[in-house]
Amino acid sequence: MKDNYTLSSLAKADFNQLIEGKQTALYVLSNAAGAELCITNYGAKIVSLMVPDRDGKLTDVVTGHKSIADYLTSEEPYFGAICGRYGNRIAKGRFEIDGTVYDQLAINNGPNSLHGGLKGFNAKVWDATQKDTQTIELQLISPDGEEGFPGELHTTVTYQLTDDNEVIISYRAVTTKPTVLNLTNHSYFNLSGAGDPYVGDHLLQINADYYLPTDETAIPYGPKEKVEGTPMDFRTPHTVGERINDDFEQLRFGKGYDHTYILNKEGKELSFCARCSSPKTGIVMETFTTEPGVQLYTGNWMTGNFEGKPGQRYPERAALCLETQHFPDSPNKPEYPSTLLRPGETFLSTTIYQFSVE
């Protein structure tokens, strides 16, 4: 029985399916502290993450589904997924590299392209190799021209669950032609436990003096703005719900937070990004990244219409995302950190979600 089910009550057999000739499965990582991380190679998705609360009770802190069948028909196709080739948005589905215009990206989010198009990395079956009980490596080859992006792209994502209850996500990619790339993990967290109806009580701090305001289609205007004096300010801890309904244009556009924060950092060093905690469980999640930004999304478009993992529903604002990444629409904004990847270069990125209790 134990071998067939995970600590989060997932049946491993429900993740075995043949999709376009490739086999999907559920992979289970565990550490000396008793934590458990479940990954499927369909979309390289985090399906469940069990970490101890203040009483030592294991709590699943990410939303997800109980089977591959549910992921295939989900209203939320990005639950726990690796988004690519370009996580977040590219305005009007077009960009230019070295004088060549690429304008065949799918328009799948208002007038813009989102998360790699109609069938991004979240909907691909990756090749998975479980290295040991705490590490899995996933690989994907994206053909030249796929979803309108140039170059054959070879991507490797490694998940590691350390004995310090860290989830370390390492990214590596190379290309055969100049291309643009923005990879992120799109886990939806609720530190009170997946299925808890509201993250508004979570205390959040983000290490950012500036954010990127957007138009009503979620494309940044361009220039950064100070968070100071606005509901966007999480430099000191605030609850997520404290100002989310303020009469502030940026919050009206997104029905809540859905914005890129420019992290206070120089270069590509691994540095502190954010801290989030639940008053109900005492679970704390600290985020560190080599990326220049983080997208805070507060689940504003979640509906609760479908059942997630056994018995759970996920209504509006029942989870939040801290998607470490480069900035939206960077290929069309030369003033932003570049997302250009050329042959001979290697894209490298690391993000850590570290869990503890208070």
C-alpha cells in the first residue's frame, strides 16, 4: 500500500499515462526530515510538497491535481509547472532579434503571448531521471520554430529536496540559434495547506524597492516605479489581503497582485527574494534566486469550479505564486535585463524555496 501511495495521498498509478508516445509518471523525493516532494514529468510539475508545520504535522503547501487526466483538462494548466520557452507575457506575440522579426507566437492571453504559447513547456512530457531519493533531473528538447521561437533549445531542470527542507530548482539551457528565454516554476502556494480557501492572512515580505506597473493587458509600460507609498510595498511584512482591494489602478487591472517586482540586487548572485508565512500553521517559506525579478500572483482568477487533490477546491485567492524570472516583454524592452540566449552560451538559473516554522 505504502509503495503505491504518497504521503500526500496521491496514487502513483494515476500518473501513468502515454501522451504522444511518451510515458508520464509520478516521482517521489524525500529527505531525512520526513518532507516529501512529488514531481510529474508532464510539464515538469510539482504536484505536492509535504513539509512539517509548527506541531510537526506534515502539510501539503502546493495546489495540484490527483491524476494526469485532471492535469490534461485543468482550468489551471500552470499548477506547479515549468513555464517556457518564455514564462510571463510577450506583447502582441512578436519580438525581433538581429533585425529578424518573429511574429508567429500564439496570442493566448488577451492580445499577448503567455507562458510559451498554446503548448508550452507546461504541456510537454519531459525525459526524467531520478538521480537518488532527493534529486530528479528533467530534460526537454524544443525544436527550432516551435511555438514561433527560433533555435533548437535543450533544457534541463533539476529539482532537489535537501535535508534542510529546501526545494532547489536549477535550470540549464543551450540553443542552436539566437533566441529568447525566460524559465520559471509556477507553483501555487498556500502555507496553511492546499485547500485552505484564502491566502490573505499570509504575511509577505519582498526584497524590492521597485515594481513594474502594467497596462490593463498586464504588459509593463516600461519604466519601473517605487513601491513606496503604494499598496505594492512589501519591503516590510504585510498580510497579502491587507491592501489587495484598495482602489489602486494596478490592483484593479489584475483583480489583485499580478506584478513583477525588481529585486534589490546586483548581477546574477543567489540572493534573498521573499519571505512568506502562515499564521495558522507557522510554516515559513523563504525564497532565494539568481533571477532579477519575481512575479507575485495572488490567484485572482482561480474559480474553485473543479476538484484538485482529493477533496480540495481552490477558490479565488486560495494560493499565491512567487515566480522568479526575468521581466515580462523583455524582448521588446531593451532597457530590461536581456533574455537573449545565443549559440555557445549557457543559460543558468537557480531558485530555492526554503521551509521552516515559527
